[in-house]
Amino acid sequence: IVVPIFDLFFSSKSSIMAATVELRVMVGGYPTREILPFGQVNVAAADINTSSDATTATTFTFPSPVYLQAATEYCFVALANTDEYTIYTSRLGQKTIDDARLISKQPYLGSMFKSQNGSSWTPEQLEDVKFKLNYCSFTPNTAGTVYLVNDDIPVKTLGTNPISTTA
């Protein structure tokens, strides 16, 4: 279980259309249309940060923990209903945006894919998106405290293990 928070780096944006990040399952090494439960977050155009040097991030905070199964491939998909958005990418063999060095290796083990419709994907083996993934990891079977608040009902102390949950 993770609570993902993605930082993406935009060079241009829409003035009215939101941007979305989705967490999806992959099958056969390709993204699917299957969005994980709580795996979608929208950020309004007004809240998208841009920069000319790829240093300013826009944070996409998911609304809830997302359960990731072992031995399953996942991906994130950045999308918008406009072509006004541009995110920073790097390409092997080209120089960094500040011309300081040559990009000589892939920073991650994954692959970048492009799509015109969100379902047909073309791999880009030499290109990667600039992103930062922040997450919280939870240890199962540990004790915790949950505070449920409802101002219309008086406070009541519940007995031992009064709530059960299922997957």
C-alpha cells in the first residue's frame, strides 16, 4: 500500500483545461486502461506550475492510499484533453537542458510510452519523463488509531476492535 505523490515538470500548460495523472496496470509490458482504485488525480490549470528550465514542479497528490500487488507492473499516465500541455523529457544522446552534460544513460528501469488516445501505446526506449515520485509505505498488521469525527453525533467510545475491514 502506498500513498503516491507525483511531481511533474511542465514547460507549457492550458489556461483552462486540467491535467490528470493516473496509476494503471500494465499487461505484456504496455499500459492498459485499468485505473487503480483511488489512482486518479486532477490538477486545475491554474495550479499547474511551469518553468523554462525544468526546475519547478507541479505536485499531484492522490486522495487515498493505493494498493499495489507484488509481481505486478504498474505505470503512471499523464494526460489532458488538450495539446497545450508540454512536460519535460530527456533523450539519450542529447544534452541536458542547461547544456551541462550529455545524457548517457537511462535513469530508471522503466520505459516511456506515447499515446494519442490513451489505449494505443508506442514505446520510446530512448526517452524518459522528468518526474519525482514521493510515497509513504505502510506496514500491514500493525496497530493504529483512527479518529472518526461527526459534529452532529455526541462522542462515544467504542469497544475493542469495533470495526472490521476487507480487501
